[in-house]
Amino acid sequence: MSDINEYLDNSTGIDVNDLLIAYILFADDLILCSETPEGLQTLLNQLQIFCSKWHLILSPTKSKIMVFNKRKVAKNVVFTFNNSVLEIVFEYKYLGVIFSSNTNDCFKKNGEHLASKARKATFALNSYIKNSVGYLNPRQSLHMFDKQIVPILDYACDVTYGSTSNYELEKVHLNYLKYLLCVKPCTSSKAVYAELGRFTLETKHKIQVLKYWQRLLNMPDGTPIKHAYNELFSLQSSRHRNWCSFVKQILIDVDMEDIWLNQDISDKNIRAIKCLLHENFIRDTLTGIEDSEKSPKLRSYKLFKTDFRLENYLSCIRNRSHQIALSKFRVSSHNLRIETGRYDRNPKLEPHERLCIYCTSNCVEDENHFILGCPLYKNQRRLLFNICKRNIDNFDSLNDENRFIKIMSSKNEIIIRNLGKYVYNCFNIRSKYSR
Ligand SMILES: [Zn+2]
């Protein structure tokens, strides 16, 4: 293919910042490009001559035409190769990325495509784990997910960043986190990230974008890719939204617009931005959890969840059922009246009216009542409290709210394991009474 440029007319390509590009060659994949239909047909004819000279056969069914244009393609435009009409398509997968035409977002189908691939791979990974080792704890499962699935979701993220379809990628990630905790799909995302100490994929993709931007800036002038960057840069300066706008926005969001203005970013800058992005994400997540108006489901969670990390109980409770029960309980993915009462419409129940129906105390059936108050669980509670008395200073003299916080936020493995067991056993007792 090395002499292909001798055949292709290099006066009919597309103008990229004063560099005319008529074709892009990657291994045996060839793209011909032109700004006019006539120009493209000329290139196709020249390619035909090249192919006959070297006895190469080009598959007309695999070769497609794409028109990048906001207007519709005129119906009478036809492109031929070796007397076969080539199909005009609106989407094409090139080097693993789906490109779409006729749109402001040429990666608008790519997120969905990667998400679907990642979902299939997740399913295969889960089956493999189930059939080989049976069960991995959440820390080990996350490690597997990061090694096997995240690379699919990260594919070409530095280039496709900013596409509206990328929210599909985070959906796969978040669904997996909820699957690990065995919580309901409607569980607060903030609580799920905080419980597992996870950042969104977007946080990571921003860093990938900055690293790619750094590589672009360091490329010598004259390379086609540098021309393409300069073109995007000048379009962005005249208020056209494109990839450069996204880079600029990432920097503005961390108060580092001067880096954009200087068009220079060091490794040290990137490391500092990574820390800032993480700090901001943690702060926003914890503030969101604190905000009872926006997250009424997290009214108990916010009392004991103050740090952002993979919780101890996820590795120290070895009984899977106990661990799941505790996960559900902590993030309010349970069926205590405080939660189920929100769906009562006839009459509509305010939180203070969602009373426990398993005792006569007239108390709201919330997490606090479940752990400290409801007489239905008094035998289980005696065992748990005995352990708390031995491991929490002045447990007897604490008021109810402080007892609840101390138990739920304890880092003591004996308390954590017994709490998991308590929650699991008490929910079983409760479900027997509901029948
Ligand atoms: Zn009760």
C-alpha cells in the first residue's frame, strides 16, 4: 500500500487547517475523504486503478459511504466502485468506534454500543465467577470489573468524551455497583458510590482527555493530527462547540482556566487535577447525602456515613446473606414502613405517620426503631447489646440517637459481624410476622 499516494489525487481531499487530506490509511483499512461528491468519485476511480495494478480486490459490500453533513444527502447522489453502487450509510464502525453522520454528535451511538458490549462481558464474567470460585467479596469483584469490563467502557474515551451517549457507560458501572450490594435499582446513587468508595467513569475519563490533550500539544507541527487539533481550536475560539470546548470546560470546572489559556499542561498539573476531581466528587457526594430535602431516603444513612470509602463490613462479614442484609439496611433499600409508606396513597402518609405495625409503641418504623426500639426483636437485641457494651465506651449512658450512630458507624469487626447477623435475623422474624 506504500505507493497508494501516487495514485490518489491529493488536490481533492478535505481541508484541515490548510492541510489537504485525501485519505487515511490504518493497516488495511482505508478511508477516502473529500468535500465534494465529484472529488470522492475521482478518488474512488483512482483507487480502482491502484487495485487493478496490484490485483487487489475491494469488497463493495463492506465499503460504505458516509456523508458528514447536517443536511440530508441528495437522493440522486450515487457513488460507484468498479461499476458497483456503494451504499450510503448513516453509521459506521471504524477501529471499534461507531461514527454517526448528520448530527452534531458524531459519537451518539457509540456509548450505547460500548455499554451493550460491556453488559454482555459483565454477564459472562459473573457466570464465570459463579461457576469457578462461586463467590468473590465486593472488593475482589470490583477488582475483576476494573480489569475486565472497565477497559471496554473506557475505549477511545479520550476522543469520544462529551458525547451525549456516554451516560450509557456510567449506567453499566452503576448497575454493577448496585448488583454487588444487592440493592434495589432505585437506591440512591450517591449512597452506592460512597458505600463502595467509587468514582464515576467520567471522573477518570476527564483525566484521560487531559493526557490526550497533552500528547496533542506535544506533537510536532505539520502532523495531520496537529492540523486537526489546530482546526478544532480555532473553531472553538469562534464559539463552535467541539472537543476543545470540553477540554476547556474540564479545566474551568477545577478553576484552572489559565492552563487552557497557556495551552500547556504538565504531568504535575494532571496529577493535581486528578486529586481535585476526586476531592470535588467526594465533597459533592457527601453533601448530597447530607441534603435531606433532595435525598429523604438517606435520612438515617447521613447520620452514620461520614467518609467516602469501601466499607469494612463488605470484606469482614463473610456470611454473604448477612452482608447483603446490612447493605440493604444501611442504604434504605428495605421494606420498613418508613420506605414502603412513601408509596401509600390512600391516605398519603407523611414520614411521621409511617408507624410500626409489629408493636404497640406507636413509633415510626425506621432504621432506629428496628435496631433499638421494636420489642419484636428483643431477644436478638440483647445479644447485640451485650457485644456493644463490651466494645463501645459508655454504651449504657448514650441516648438512642448516639447508640444508633455508634453501632452503625463502628469499625469494630465483632460489632460489624454481629450487626449483620442481627439485621438478617430480625428481617426474617419480621417477614414471618407479615405473612
Ligand atoms: Zn415496632
